[in-house]
Amino acid sequence: MLSKDEFERVKNKALELFKKAHIVLTEDEKNKLTISDGDLGKVDEIGLEIIVYVNTDRYCAKEMALLPNQTCAEHRHPNIDGQRGKEETFRCRYGKVYLFVEGEKTPRHVEPPNEYFTASHEIILNPGDQYTIPPNTLHWFKAGPQGAVISELSSHSDDPSDIFTDPNFKRT
């Protein structure tokens, strides 16, 4: 678990990235920022900073920040109780995002942090680019050296049901 000082340090870096992307946030939204690091103790390497605007039973909208060279852990959004898993569209707002999904292996422009990153089809997103990830698709993504901001528009988000490749990743 992140210490209070570590949480504040990462939160402030994420808020600075949102500012660089010209994302206007209310104080309430800033206070609700969450950090997903899987309790791995490597937040600068593996983690994601998230602000959820809305999450209903039909749709979800989020802003996500990645610190410079930070990677979101590989995961998928499975089907649950006969319902399709989350379908999500990522739109890059700032920086460069290296998104990896299942599919034909492509040359990599960045390396994964460890062996638990197996999706190998790379899609590069620059500001204004977007990509839709189908339900139940294994994926991970990494920021370039400037960090990155991504707007996520999706069907309902049920984060506790996400399945992570790394058995050590804990949803906190």
C-alpha cells in the first residue's frame, strides 16, 4: 500500500499531467483521484492514476494519467454472468501511449516491465488518436518519456472483475 506521502507525490504528478493536457477538473474530482498500483511497490514503473466522471450500469467515462514511462498492468475485462465484458475506447490527450493488445505480434517501440506482459500487438496513440478495445481482450499500455493522459469512454466498468496476468497484482 502506498504511504500517504507517496500517494500525494504521485497524485500531484498526475494532476500536473492533466493540467498539461488542458483537462479541467473540479476540486471534488481531484480529491477522488485513485491510484492503481496493484500493491506491487513499483508505482513509478507499474501503475495508473484515474479520475472517474461517471460509471452507470450503461456507460463509464474516465481520465487516466500515466507518469513518464509508467505502465498499466496487463489485464482483461471478462464476460460476467452472461453479460459482455467492458468495451473501452482510449483517446490520447497528451503524450504518447504504447497500447498492446492480443493479436499478431508487431515490433515493439517499448519494453514491458516484466514477464507478465504478454499481449504483443502494438498500437501507438498520439494526441487525438483513439482505439477501441473489444471486451475480454488482454491489453496493457505504457506512457512515453513525457507521461500521458488518456480519456476512456466505455461500457460499465466493474473494476473488481478485471483479470490481471500478474498473479501478484492486487486490486486495492
